[in-house]
Amino acid sequence: MSNSGDREVVLRRSRECYAHRATYYGLVVQKAGIGKDTKKELDFVEYVLRTHSTRPVKKIADIACGGGRHIISLAKRGYECTGYDLVPERVEVAKAFAKRMGVSVNLAQRDATKLPRDKHFDAVLALYILYLLPSDDDVKRCLAGVHRLLSPGGVLVCNIFNPFTKGSHWVKELVEKGSYVEEAGGPPSIRRGGSRSLGAIEFHPVHSIKHGHLYGVYFIFFAYGGFARVAVVAEEVRDARRVVPRAIMFALVVSTIVYILVGVAAVGLVGAAELAKSDSPLVDAVGVIGNPTLTYIVSAGGIAATASVLLTSILGVSRMAFAMARRGELPSVMGKLHHKYNSPYASVLGAGVMMIALILFVDLTGVVAVSTFASLFYYAMANVSALRLKSQTRLYSRYIPIVGLATCLVLLILTEPLALEIGLVCLLGGASYYLVRGIGKPSK
């Protein structure tokens, strides 16, 4: 904008345009205010407020609120809302709309570059305004006013055209002083206070390893329980001596890479604190991108992955039960084979019923803890057995089982007391059963 005269002409024509169309605009707002697009936008806004604000969000201001479709809809969601707009006629339209919707919203005429100094809010919306202001100076004045309105830890949610293609100086200052977060399919947000950024999407810090993280390692070890199932079905594999070790190592490497990439991405996108509170952490992490299709894909992938894990769990547990039944350690019915498919159908059904019962009647966190304890214990015993192998039958160096045994013992120390008690009771019960039946005696 070349001078203040040109600026005033633009503002005057803008006010006249919106004032002339205010009544018709009100009819559009009445429809759009309850439309699907507005709901999606507000769902995204609430997600930004939930993930980026460091304070509870109760009071929200909307600058350039227009006919009030966003701020009035937020008021219906329970927030204490205030709306400002440059055009008095649009303010009146918003008041009439709020009355029809049956909500209370503070609405007032106000220039976006001259926001009040005596008000404070937990969040500010600046939708469809920053890129319409006449000059960079107006944008800077607007953002300065927003900064005064925001309480510490509050959030500004705004949308702008991609400014990086224009090299505007105020964008550089904005990125340096705050955090710029642009979500595909939704408006960007700017949070007071610094943080690291990865491209255009905020990337939360991934903290260095601390003592408490070892407890997380204990629980995540549960996710590695599947690779040993390859050994369980070794007698059903051709050339098992060559294939099984390679399959186990390949599964370990691939799983570790995937877990690390997914973990870093999820923590970086959402933050560890938010993930810890979530019942669907990966969906929440992908939700930051703002692409509903991708969210559905991840959800479907999670369901498919859960089903595949369930199948492999049934495969491993049923074969183990089948082997124990053949040795007389479980009822003989568990050792029956299907007459056509030659598979241990009785142990498969038994394993499935047991898993369903655990899901329905037992706290899964406790189940995971006990299962992890059991896995670590028998992996430790497997490492001890590997150490006792003769050199001519050993496939790998003795140092590998030594390291494996040490890590198993370290993680076993982190077992929760209740899980440890349950695990020890099961071990003692199994050892007693083993001794009573005389299975430990050498065969004649």
C-alpha cells in the first residue's frame, strides 16, 4: 500500500461492501453456521486448542467474526465467547444469529488493528482476516493486539495464504518469535513462546533418555513378543535351522526400524504428554496433519495390524499348548489334530477362548505387565540355554546371549510389584506341577 490515503480508500470500500451485503450474508451464515464445513473447521480449531495451549481454554475471542458462524458455534460448545468485527451491520447480523441460536456472545464493532488493551483470552481466532488487511504494517498491528489479548500460554488460530512465496518480512519475525503451525486442510496456529519447527509443521522436542523411560521400554517389550513365534512353529518350516534364525533377525530389524520411526513421528507431532492421555495415540498424531482420509487409513491399518497380531498370538500359543499336550503337561484333548487340515484345532479354540476372556474380564494393562514379565523370564532362560550350547552347535558368538541375558535381567527389575507377584505365583505353580508329575526326572 503506497500511502495512508490508499489504505483508507480500501478500508472504506471494504466496509461499504460488507455493509451492503450484511443482510444477505446473514442468510448464508444461518445455513453455514450449522453446516458440515463449519463443524469440521471447529473440530480442527478445538484440536489445536487442546494440543497447543498450555492453559485451559475457556475464553475465546474472534476478530473479524463477520456473521458469527464460528464464534457462535463455539459458544454452543460451551466456551465464553467474544466477537469483534469492523462492520457494524455485520455485528448486528451476528447478534441476531446468536439470539436465534439461543447462546450468549459478547459482540462489538472493532477494527482488527485496534484491539482492546483491557481484555484477556485463552485463545484468539483470526480466520479470513490477516491476508485481507491492506498492508504488512496493519498485519503487525493486528498481531501485536492479539499478543496483548492472549493470556500466557494461549493460542492464536489463523489462516493465511502461503506467505513464504512472497518473502514478507513479518512472516520471518512471526516464525522467530512464536511457533508457526500449518495443518493441511485447516488453518495454521501461532502459539506464544518458542519451540522447534520442522518445515511448516511444529515438531515437539523428543527428550533425551531418562530413568523413567526404562519403564516404557519394559511395556514396549510386549510388542516384540511376536518374533519368537517363528521358533514355535519351527517343526512346520522347511530347513528350519537356516530359515528360522534369519526370519527372527529380519523381523527384529524391521520391527525396530518401524517402531522408532513411528514413535519419533508421533511424539514429535503431538508431544509425549498428549499421547500419554490418548486412547488412540497414532490417530491423534496423524490428525495433526489435518487430512481425514489419512486418519481413516491409519485407523484401518491399526485394526488390520491388531487382527494380524491376534492371529500370530493364537498361532504361537496354540502350538505351545499342542506341544505341552503331547508331553502330557496339558489335557490330551489339546493335542488333537484336525482330520483334514492336520492343524491343532482344539488348542487353537482354547487359545481363542482364553484371549476373549482376558479381554472381557481383566485389565489389559495388568495382562501386558504379566505377559512382559513372563516373556522376559523365558527369554532370559533361552539366553542361559544358548550359553550352555557346545561350540559346534552354536550359530552365534557367546557375547550375544550374554548381552541378551543382561538386558532381560535389567528389564525384569522394572517389573511392577503386582505383575511380579502374579508372575512369581505362576512360576511357582508351574514348577510345583512340573515336580509333582515327575516330568523333570530323566527318562530311562
